[in-house]
Amino acid sequence: MNTMNPKVDEYLGKAKKWQEEFEKLRMIILDCGLTEELKWGCPCYTFEKSNIVLIHGFKEYCALLFFKGALLKDPKGILIQQTENVQAGRQIRFTNVREIVKMKTVLKAYIHEAIEVEKAGLKVKYKKTSEFKIPEEFQNTLDATPALKNAFDALTPGRQRAYLFYFSQPKQFKTRESRIEKCMQQILNGKGLNDR
């Protein structure tokens, strides 16, 4: 059994929801020989400094997030892709402790497979920014504003993708246009969607 991280003890002590589920998941993961850390405000488990799995809670469920879940075989069909834009991570979701206890053996098998994926040095093949669809409204704005196109092209691929996701989410044309309008200056300033 690997050692427990005091930061995670503190996190679990403060958890208002899913506390029992988090504790159970923690014991299963530590039993697999991973190193426990607190990253992004969540219990995170690593193998030789590489992230393997994270425990996190939401309103409706708590989950194990496998960082390279897209590479796991998933014989039980239990891995969930949070949204269509998530490329690597996959979740296994729970709503109570009984589900976790019942799946203990399966969870350990998935965690061990995730460790093997890391040991083998396997990488998730990410889509390039150029493979993402540019919303028509944004393409029209880029065509009409060369300075904006140059500024957008100069952004990092991750920042470009964040904008493309953000602009393409709304179903209504007016909302998409409004988002583009609001972000133009930020793009011209060379900043990403969440940069301040």
C-alpha cells in the first residue's frame, strides 16, 4: 500500500459530498501502487510522475478520470467520454459506495491497464487544430478582418481550439456572432479565451 498524502487527507476531510465514495476509490487506487498527489484541487494518482487517474466529484456523480482513457480497451463498456471535444480522458462514474465496492476488481484491472499504457509510452493521437470545424460566422469575420486572422493564426493551437469550441457551441446564429464579437479584442491582444 502506498503512502497517503496529507494534502489529500485534508481534501477528503473537507469534502461535503461524495466523501465515502472518494475514500473507497482512494483505497482501491492506492492498492495499485500509484503515488498520491493533489493536483487541480483533486486527488490525483501518478506513476513515475505521469498522471494516471484522478478522483473528482460533480453534482450528480463522482468519477475516476483516466488521463489516457481513450487508449484503454474498456471490455466492460464503462468508460465515458465527457463531451465530444474531450480527446484523451475517460471517466467511470458512480452515484454510491455500493457501485464502487461491486466494481473493485474491475476498477483495479482498468487502473493496472492504465499503468501499462503509461509504461509502454503510448500517446493519444490528438486532432490537429486544422481538423476542427471553424464556425461559418467566425470564418466570415476572419475573412473580413485580416488583422484578426493574423492574430488568431499566431495563437497557440490550444488557444485556437478553445475559441473554436466556444464559438461553435451555441445553436443560435445570433449567440455565435455575439460570442465572436465579444472575443475579437482578446484575440487581437494575443490572449486565449481564459487569459486575463
